[in-house]
Amino acid sequence: MSLLAPLFALGAVAIGIPFLFHLIQRRPKGETEFSSLMFLKPSPPRLTRRSRLDNLLLLLLRVACILLLALAFTRPFLRSTALLGLHAPARRIVMLVDTSASMRRQDTWKQALQEVNSVVDDLQATDQFALLTFDASTTQVIGFDDLQDTPNARRGTSIKERIRDIRPTWYPTNLGLAVVQAAELLETAAESVQQEGSLPPQIILVSDMQTGSRLYELDAFEWPADVKLDVRTVQPQKMTNASLRLLPPAATETVEDQMRVRVSNTQASSSEQFQVGWSDKQGKLLGREYSIHVPAGQSRVAKIDRPPPLATHVRLVGDDHAFDNTYYWATIKPRARTLLYLGEAAPDDREHLSHYLKHLVLDNATATVSLEMNDGTQPLINLDPIDTPLVVIAQALPAESNRTLKRYLAEGGRVLLVVPRQTDSTDFQTMIEQLTDAGDVSLQEAEIDDYAMFGDIDFQHPLFQVFSDPRFNDFTKVRFWSHRRLQATSATWKNIATYDDNDPLLVEQQYDQGRLWILTSGWHPAESQLALSTKFVPLFTNMFQSEESRSLLSGDYAPGDKVLLPLSDTSIQTPDGKTVTATKSVFTATEAPGVYSLAEDKGPQSFAVNLDADESKTSPVEIDTLEQRGVVIGKSRSLQELKDQQRQMRDMELERRQNIWRWLIVSVLGLLFMETWLGGWITMRRKTQA
């Protein structure tokens, strides 16, 4: 026999009450004096303590009532041997394991593996299990179908073998994307893996939950109501962590000035004093070491000397975790680039287009830009999008040059066509048709009463995005004295900006990797005020420096970033000394921080890859942050907990069917009737004997 509520058995201690009542002495309480005895010496009888029980049958009935009543409250039942086997319901589990750079902190990855092993050891044969790892992206290590052909005895070993070689990467953390993809995986597999009597699906997340994790994917995702997220946070014993970054030079700084370094300390840190200095490849300190005081949860900017010879990185000392204590530095050699102008040149004439291109400064830290002018009659030879990012055309070109420009555009070049004022010739229209594949291009001089202005502008386009701030998006001061009306059939270009009369001002056609723009007015004073406005330089800079061009060996990369190379088939030496050949002009193997070196005909170049700044924000995030984005948080139950719950439910069902407690209550009532009758009979007998 088993008990559903065994604590009520403590009520059996009440059997002592009948024993107590049966041991109570009944002594006379009143006293009567007789006059005939007043002169006698009192000699009361010696009384002994009464220790025997009388009316044993009555006592036994009362004790039995109490025992049976306590037993009834414990809700006893009999277990059937046929029902002793327990089989926990099937579970669908997706386990998410964080492998981002912050998991490189001491003991963090070891704790994560312990959590994974505890879940794997708890799996049963009917469970459906999938394992995903995530950093900036999500990788499926084990799918729901991967273990179907694996014997049950080998499942746990097979899973552990697959995760044995997994290590934290150097990539940032995209927690929101990983959780969304895990929930979508459960939804996709719901029909194929659903079993009768299975539990709702669950996600087990093993992560350090650092505040640098990206969560914005959760904002646009509707969380499934039946999916719960079990967050298992792993944290190192020592929480002091500081990071450093070199800051770009300010506008007033010169090459001879010191460099600025920012040191950030996390909120949970117990140390506030750190040392910063330059080091070489072997980690040897070069030059002076600077001491910086940074309170917990704050950042400080300090100046240090520029890197001495052989220096490759700045190193920080003084915290508990070294994964983000290094910032690599690579000296970028400015590359020579060309702005090519095709058309009539008059650089000293203020009323000419070329004059303002001559005075346009496009140099930056990675490139020195020179202006090359060509009257258009010379052939275009070796036109490379890397060396010549932008070609400005102000007159019609021969058919051979147009074919060269189409190849240049397909390879990623950018061309700006400035429609000239003389439209009596159809050569320029023909050039537009050849370059854009548009049909029946028409160019006509627009009729303007006084002047035209900017109308609609696409501020989301990369050319105008810099002006999207309300402080800079006022184009009303730019006036156009004349412009051309551009029309075509079956054109695939897009209007980026129009005049106030809805005529196209600037249109764009996209090629495989290149861009072609058509400007229907000039920027010189004879046709507009554009060259004299504050909009001209940023607009032209965006045309010359596309997003790809700005990132070309810029020196500011994080692991996983794509690096555009000046040439394809380039040999690159990675920080671990291996040599990789990039067959394309894009290098994607930026897997670890360090200095990458490549050889070019024009001299060796190098670029640095550094840890994403968000990975250094290691303070744990509150779980409420996930709940505020709609995630349902709930702890997953282990196999033993499920078996205990199933056992309790089975016991309740057995007890409900047997209802032994009802028969015990009936027995108690019967015993109480017998006790009442017996007690009355004993009382009547005593009165009769008296």
C-alpha cells in the first residue's frame, strides 16, 4: 500500500489522547466533617499512584478510530504491478550554445559544455533533439533527423563526439537571430516529429547573456505561444573585464601628434587601474607603458605615443580576461587613385565643369586622388574600377569607348554622364542608349521661366543619405538656370532626384557591380548653383567613394567582415602564419583578430582585424529584456522530474479509482457507533452496581 498524502499520517500521534484520559485519577473533591470525630487523630489512608488501564476494549476502539481516520486522510491506494513501469512523455528540444568571442573568458566554455552534457545525459529514446551553435550566425550541428538511425545506446556518445571539437570563435553575438531561428526550426519540424502524448517544444539556451548581444531580430518576430525558452546563464568566477580601442584621429590632429586610446571597464569589475602599451608580434613591450584609471562601468580616453617600429598592437594589462585586451594596428599605405574626366577641359575657367573638379579634394587616409582629363578622342586603356573608381563624361564618345565603359561598369566601375547643353546632335543620345540598353532616348532643353529647384529627393539612397538629417536636407538654395528633359522607352533606370517640374534631375542604372548616373544639368555657374553650394562636395565624394571603395583596406575590420582587395588572385598571410590565396577581389577569411599581410605589385599592404566592440560588453543582461520582446521564459524539466510528475499523476488516478479512504471513513463511523454503545453500557452498569 502507498500513500498519496503521507504527511497526514502524523495525525496518528493523537492516539495518546485516549491513553491520557484512561489514566486520569478520579478523586473526591468535597470534604464533610462529623462532630463525633472531631476529637480523634486523623489517619488518612496511604494512596498509591494508579498506573493500570481499565476498559481496554473501549480504549482500543477509540485508538482504532483515530488511526483509521489518519489513514483515510493520507489517501491510501494499492499499486498494480502492471503499472509500475514509467515512460516519460516525448520531448522536442532545441539546444542553443553560444560560441561567440565573449565565451572565451575563463571557465565560461567549460561551464557551457557541462550544461550540454547534463542535457544530453538526460535524454531518453523518444526525445527529439537538435543542437545549434551561434555567434554572428547560426550553425546547425545536429538536426532532428540526424540521430534517427543511431542506436539508443549510442545517442549520447554520438552527440558528445560532435560537440567535442567545437570551440568559441572570434565573432560577435547575434542572440536574437539564433533564438528566432531555433523557434522557426521547432515550428517547421512540428508536424514531422509530433508524437502522441509529447510535451510542448522547448529551447535550452546556454550563453553568458552579455549585454553586447544583438536582439533586434526579436522585435519583428511573433513568438510561438507553446514554445518556452530555458535560459542557462554561464559566468566566470572573476568578473573584472576591461577593453581598449584606438580612436580615429581628430580633425585637428597631425601625424606627429599622439594617438588616442579608449579604455572601457565593465560594471561588474572590481579593478580600476590598468596599463596600456605598444607590443610587437611576440608580445614584448615596446616603449612606455601608460597607467589609466577607469572606474567600473565607465570609459576613459587617454593619449599614447604613436607606434614605434615593429609594433603590431596595443595591449592592456590589469583585468581577469585577456580575450579583448589587444587592439591590432596596421599602417595603411595610401593608394593612388584617379578621377577620370572625359570631355572638353578648361580647368582655369570658372564657368567650366572641369574647373570645379580640379579643386575637388577627395584624398583620405587610404587613397590619394588625382584628376586626369581626356578629351574623349583617345582610347580608354586599362580602365580599372579600383584605380579609377569614377569616370565623368561630358560629351559623346566613340562606340569603342562605349563598349569599354560597359565592361568597366560590369566590373564595378561608376560613370557619371553630364548631359551637355547642345542637344542638336544625337551622339549623346546614342551613347546613353548603348550604355543603358534603353530604347528611343530623347533629350530636349527644358523651358524654364526663371529657375528650377530640387523637387523629390530619395534620402534613403546612399548618395543622399548623408543629407537625411533635418539639419542638412534643405536643398532650396540650389537653383538651376537650365536643364535637359530626359525621356526613354523601356528604361530600367531609377529617379534619385527630380526637379520641381517632375523632370528627372539625377537617375541611376545598376549594373552587376557598377553604377551609371545621368545628371541632366551641369554644376558650373552657367547652368546651376550646385558647385557653389555645400551639397556639391559630399555628393561627389559619395559618388567617388562607394561603400565598397570606402571599406577597401580601411583598417577597421571585425572578424567575419569582407575585405575588398585591390586585385584578385592575391596571396594573403593570416595572423597565424598561413598563406591564403584570394581567387576573387573579396577576402572573407577574416576569422581571427590580427594583422593580415598581402603582396602587391605596387608594394606590400596590410590590414588589421579587431574584436567587435560589443563583445567586450560582458555584463549579464536581465532576462526581462527577452520577456519584453515577447519571449516566453520557462524552465525545462529533466527526465527525473518528468517521471516524478508522471508517477504522481498515476498515483492520483489509482487513488481516485480505488477510493480506499471512503471505506476507512465508513469503518471509523462504525467504530464510533460501537464506542458510543460500549461507553453507555459501561456507565449504566456502574450505576446499577452502585
